[in-house]
Amino acid sequence: MEIVIPNRLSILGHPQRLALFRLLMRRYPDRVPATELARALDLRPNTLSTYVSALMQAGLVTQERAGTSLRYAIHMDAARETFDYLLRDCCRGRPDICSPLTSFDLYGDGPMTDRKYHVLFICTGNSARSIFAESILRKEAGDRFVAYSAGTRARSELNPFALEVLRQKGHDVSVLEAKNLSVFQGDDAPAFDFVFTVCNQAANEDCPAWSGQPVSAHWGMPDPVKVEGSAAEKSLAFHQAYGALLNRIKVFTALPIASLDRIALQKAVDDIAQTEEGASA
């Protein structure tokens, strides 16, 4: 251990290897294709391979072959072991220093019945998938959740196919607008209990940390905006995206949140995406 941990820290001391490690941490428990990692970090394939090999030799990353594709994921036990080593001596006599690092408060000061959960869905453009998720949660469980959505690079208008699907499903589209993520990062922004990314590109981006440490997960799914073909084919893609999000949100709203600790709750929201075929496409 005395040799392994310093070696891991040395590996992570390289800025681009650290960026790769952090990206895979954000995507955990996803196994991310090498091509997507290279694109997200703007690395050449041979350079990425070198960085991944170093992280694998340090035990921080695992590799899996899916057909002709290589996919990578964080070795979470090794990551925890490394973090534990760094924090082991931190609180001896100085809990005031470590408590912000080692404690998380999902429920705030009051009991669960006194307030609603605040949930943010993030996509790149905030024109379709995240708008679907916001609308669905508001309709399915608006009495228990306050739903928001935003984009890391929000477009100026909502996708017309998305709006048509929402109208057909009985949603009020007059309350919807495309917003940039910065809207929710000021001092007067809501304190979120949950933050979900619904597209891989948004999940891969290095977003600022959220205050209050909300439970977060990646519910990646194909982008219906990118589907080409006839109007009917495009409409079908939007209906499929809506249906996939509806299924996930129904499972989410059925969770016994008040009776789950943070670890169990994190696993539950991660599993919502993992149990659905093609969730990380």
C-alpha cells in the first residue's frame, strides 16, 4: 500500500491523465468507449491508449472488450482506497476540517414531508431530452418534486418535434424554455437534491461542483435531434426518447427515498440507466 498509493498519485499528477480519470469518475458506472473518451478529451487514439494503460497499471481503470470496441470504467474500489488513504489522518482532533469532505446532507434541516425535492436534468442543447425529463417529472410527481432542466450549450429555441410530442402527451409547453446551465449556478439558484445528465456529451464535460452535494447520475440516451430521414422517422425517434425517459422517471419516483441512505440511493439512481438496454448509446 505504501508503494501503490504514491504510484497512483504520481500517475494522476499528469493533467491529461487526471482529466481522463475525472471523466470516468463522472461517468461511473458506465463503461465508456475509447473513441468517445478520445473525442471528449481531444486526444489522439495512441495518446489516449498511453494514458489509459498507465491508469490500468495503477489499478484505477478497468478495460472490457465489446465486439471490436474497447470500453473503460473506473475501478471504484481502488479509487476509494486511494481517497481513504489521503483522508485517513485528516480528522484526528480536527473534525471541523474534515466534516465538509466526509458528510453529505441530502435532506436539509427539515423532515422529508416538509418540502419537495429539487431535480435538475442537464443536456447539451436543452432542446429535447432534458426538456422531456423536466416535463415528465412535473406531470408524474409534481406534488413531490420540483423539476428543472438546462443545457451546457443551450440553443435559443426548443425542438419542434419535441414540443409536438409533449403536446400529444398532454403537457403544458407554455412553461418551457431553453436555458443555459449558468442560470442555476448563481447565489440565488435552487439547492438541488438530484442532478441527472441525459446525454453523454454533457456528462463528459467538466461542470462546476454543485453546492450541497446532490445525488447525481448519468442517464445517457441517443439524441433524437440527430436522427435523419423522413418526418415520420424523426417523430418516431422523439417518441422513443420520451418513452425511455418516462420509464426511468417512473422508476425514480417510485423509490422509497426517505428510507434509503445516500449510498443505497446513489446505487438506485445509477441502476435506473444500467438496467435499460442501450441506455449508454
